[in-house]
Amino acid sequence: VQRGEVARGRDWFVNWADFPAFAVLDNGDWVGFVLRVSAASPYAYDIYLARSTDGGRRWSAPTRVNDDGQAVQHGFVSLLPDGEDRVLLLWLDGRQEPDATPVLAHGAGHGAASAHGHGEGSMSLRAAVLGRDGVPRQQARLDADTCSCCQTDLVRRGREVLAVYRDHAEGIRDIAVVRRGADGRWRAPEAVAADGWRMPGCPVNGPAAAANGAVAAVAWPTMARGPLEVKLALSPREGAGFGPASVLESGDGVLGRVDLAAFGGGFLASWIGREGGAAVLRVAELDDRGRVLARQDVVRLPPGRQIGHPRLAASGGQA
């Protein structure tokens, strides 16, 4: 086992719900990021990307991705290989001043207290592409009014990219998708499903996406109809919308915190469910139509935020 140090620092933003990630690019480069505090405000932090061109033995000094210079939140980042040495980043961005970046959706300021522990200001969804030179390019504001602290996700299906996140359109916190087509242009946001979940603060419980061949899947938690439901919807091919959602689990005490991965001819889904009085990490194998083939409880979990947000990965026949 080879070990190497990616980065170190005493000024990192360390949080149970907003955490670093890692990706292997199409040319073999490794990239990862850390979040660094930018001001005395509890939720002022920036995104710093590091890269290794030799399989993780040596890493570049982390360079800042967001270039607005504002002491606000920049986090909940997703990474996706974007051809050759390029990485596509998606993140939630709290900058408040208008700029010339293209806007695909309008929005109004949030007004409620957030479950993330800070007051919600207007939050946007942004994207940028970085190559080996570390310069952010193809910067875009994809949605100008999003939920403030739910995880995002990115998936590539053929020549299409899907960015999924929790929206905040007219105060409804449902899951939305923004597509980037083969022409490199981002489309306007679309709803994955019309749950109609209206709540006063961010649930800190975002969606997950995966693609297997032509089929893309999105999983997410919602409490639009009462107790929390873990839901799943599929899009059968590039450019197609998502079909009716199915419910993987629902009930009092279900926590969600979902993840997805391609597996065999279908998908693996993970979430935090409930068994008796205990939280459990639950994994289900799904076919390419979203039907549950098998389900297994991996481990019983202690209560509270220390559970975090479990991550799922699959390679070949192992997960």
C-alpha cells in the first residue's frame, strides 16, 4: 500500500457534511481538494485543488478555485473527469454581488435559519473546468437560488454531463438537474421529481447520481409527504427526462444520506435506514430499471452527526 500526503494546514474548514473528495482523470492525473477558512466568519471558506501527475507520489501546492475573493461559503464540491487533463468542479457558492457569469436560473434570497448551523443567504450553483495549469475556465452560474448546504453530484453519460443538487425554487427544496450537452453548453435546470418539499431550513441531505451505459440514476431523500423517504428515479438515455420515482425506504428515523454507484448491469444504492431503534447503513443492488434485486444491512450506527455521510464505490464485482 502506497501512502502520500496530499496537503496539510491549520486553516482548514472541517465539517461533518462538507468534506473533501478525490478523482482520477482521463489522462491518469489524480486530483483532490481541501476547504480553507478565508475569514473569521464560521462559514467563510474557499476551495483549493491539488493535483498529482505521478500516481499520488507528489502533489502540487493547492490552488484556489473560486476567484470572487468574498468571505462566504464555497463548498459541497463534486469532481468529474472531463477529458484529458481536465476536471469539472461543481459547488455551492455564497457570493452575493452580481457578476457577468451566465445565469441559467434566477432566484431570490433565502430567509430562513439553516440546519447547517448558519443563516441562509442567497446560494448559487457554480461550475468550472481546470486543467494542469490550474486556471478555472468555462465558469458558469448554473442556478442562482439553491438550497444552502446539501451535497451535490456530477455524472457523465456519453457526451452528456448531469449536475444534480437540491434546488430552492420558490421555497421548494426538491432535486434538480442541469445538463451539459455535447456542445459544451449548460441547459436550464429541470426537476428530477416534483416532490413539493417546503421546509424552513436546509436539511443537509443531498442527492446522488450514477450512470451505467445509457441509463442514469438519481437517489435523494425527501420529507414532502411526512416521514423521510429515500427515492430513486431513472433517465433511460441521453437527453431524456426522469421517469416516476420509486421509494427505497420510508419511515420515522430514516436518515437518508444517500449514495449511488454503477454495478454490474445496474446500480448500488446506499443510505442510512432504520432497524428497530437503531440507524443502519443499508445497501441495495438495483437492476437497470431501478428494481431492488438484493438488500443488505452493512453495520448498525450510533446516533448523531458522527455518522457523517457514507460514500459508496464499486469496481468490477466489488463494492
